[in-house]
Amino acid sequence: MGAADPSRDRQNVVHRVRYALRHPERVPAHTRRAARDAWLRMRHPGHIAYYRAVMADDTARSPEAAVGHNPSPERWAQIGRMQFDYLLAHGLRPEHHVLEIGCGNLRAGRLFIDHLDTGHYYGLDISPAILLAAQGTLVREGLQSKLPHLMLVGDLTFGFLPEGYFDVVHAHSVFSHSPRQVVEQCLAHVGRVLAPGGFFDFTFNRTEGREHQVLHEDFYYRTRTLTAIAARHGLKARFMDDWERLPHRQSKIRLTLMSDRARTVGP
């Protein structure tokens, strides 16, 4: 199973009614989630504060379920392995420096940390709750000696990180939960921290129809919208067709610096 059908508008009333008729067993859970999210939006204005509250609530129930909204530990591990194997096939080496945006409870990060040289992994997240869960993952996996950097952030400007340092920047299921202003902010600043020859891979919910959001948690973008934003900030975009063949419901874009004439990390 590859990426989901990009032509669907999941906020469209017709789509929602048809989905409810096909999956009536999912309606109660969706209704509870909608009510919870509406309450959190009232209490926490602004996307970062709101989504931080969402993650705190989800993590309290299950850290694995909070990352990807999937309650299965097996699926959590499978998706993490898929991310790691993909970058490994694209040239990830132990000596590389990796920045993972939205590292969560280290679904893929635990594999990056184990593979990379000591101190070469940097994980960022907006959620204090999920970073505490990430510490638990480090202990469970016995990775303390690899000295990973886990950092709480309130934006995606990366001002505290060194210029030209990261060979690979990775964001899985981040833009799929981010409004446009957060995406714009990230793409305006990520180029500064990319090393010569480095790249930034991110996944997103793809639509070739109307761009939309569902419950202010899931955002759907056209490919050309994201590539245009990237170009305005000096980044060249490549749609990763080989990712589409993998069992995940999102698409992937790779960004490199337009001014970078060095050979990229992977093929």
C-alpha cells in the first residue's frame, strides 16, 4: 500500500458522510476526538500550544499511539524501521550528523541513534510529554552511551543550531500536522543548517485537489505548493517516487540547496 488517494478532500461533507456509512464503527471515536480537539483549541490558542496539548493528552494514554495515532506497538516499530531503512538505502552513514524534526518517542530515532556515531543524532519536538517518553525509549533500548541530543522547541527556526552542520534533516509526519505558517517557517530556516551535499526529507499528506485540514490536526497540501515555498527559500525539491511504493499513507519530498554543487549524501 502506497500513499493515500491524493484526490480526496477529507473535509468535504460528502466524503465524510460516505466514510461514516462505510465505517460506522469509527464514528464514536471520531466524535470523541472532535470534541476533545475543540475543547483544547479553546483552552490553547495558537497551533503550537494547541498541538502540544493534543500530544500531552495522547501521550498520557499511549506514547506509541500518540506518534501516528496508531495503537499497535508492532505498527509503531514497523513504521520506524521503514523510515530508517529508507534513509540507509539512500546513503545514511554512521559519520553523518542527523537532525530529526518531530522526533517523538524515537519511533525511528532509536534506530538512527544506534546506527550513528556517538553524539551525531539531534531530535527536536514541541511536546515535553513525548520527549519524556523518548527518554524512556533510550533507557529501554540501552542507548544512553550514544549521547543523543533531545531538545524541546517552540518553533522551527533552528536558531540555536550551527550553520551548515547536518548531512540529513528528517521530518516524518510533521508537515502532515502543520498549518502553512509552520511549514513556511521551517523551509525559511532549514537551509541554514544543511551541510554541503546534505538533504532534507519530509513527508506530507498529499492532495491534488483543494488544500484542507481536518480537526486542525491533519493538513493536506498540493505538491506544487510545497515545492514553490521551498524554491522561494533557495531549496530545490524532488518528489520521491520510490517512497510511494512503501506501506505508508503519506508522500515524501527531498530538498537540497539550490546553490549546493557538492554531491548529495544519497543517490
